[in-house]
Amino acid sequence: MKVLKSFEASLTNYEVYNILQDRRRDRTVSNVTQSESSWMNHKVQKLLSNSYFLDRKFSDQIVQNALIEMKKEDFRLTSNEILQLVNHWPTALVDYHLLIDDCANRFQQDDIDRISSILRQALEDFDEKDQTSGGISL
């Protein structure tokens, strides 16, 4: 397999899924079939389609709100740790210990609770906006 475009950056699962969806739409419009990459794109999309962000009507805004709030708090998380938190959107305390290196020594329980509340609040804020905008607008 040959590399067509080189792009080095950290992407969330949500961003990868959106890129693959766009490529799929472009491919169906142009009727171009690339068997090997199409197969790989399909497999990645299938894996990501079982993720939490599709069930929650996930959006770029949710991720941005969570990142902004975490940066305000200055938790001193590495970029990889932030990426893992966004990709997995942990809900249990044990998840934080799996995703953050040396979590027990670097963070107190209050810090983990605050990170958890930031992630939870980002989803709740989005859900509230989604529910209030669901009615008839006059």
C-alpha cells in the first residue's frame, strides 16, 4: 500500500469517523473504487460506529467545550491523555486511572471528580440545547 497523503496529527475517534464519512460520500459521488483502502475505511467506520459518540449525537462543539473547560482548570494533562479522555469519555473512576499516567500520584480525588464533571457537563449542556431546540420554532 502506498501513502497518498501524509498528515501527522492527533485526531479523535470522532474526527476520524467524520473524515471517513466524507471520503465515503466523495467516493460514491465520483464512483471511484479503491478496493484496499475502501475495505480498510469500511472496517474502521464499522468499529467506530459502535462508539459512544454516535449514540449521543456527538458534535465538535461538545469536544471543544470540554477542552476549553479542561484548559481553564490547568490539570497539566499531556496531549495524549486529553486525546484518550476525549476518545473514551470515561464514566467510572477506574477508567481515569487507566487513561491517565500515574493518576493516583498526580491527581487528588477532587481533581478526578472535576475532570469527570467537566466531561459530563459538556454532554449535558449539549443534550439540553438539543432538547430545547427540538420543538416548533415561531
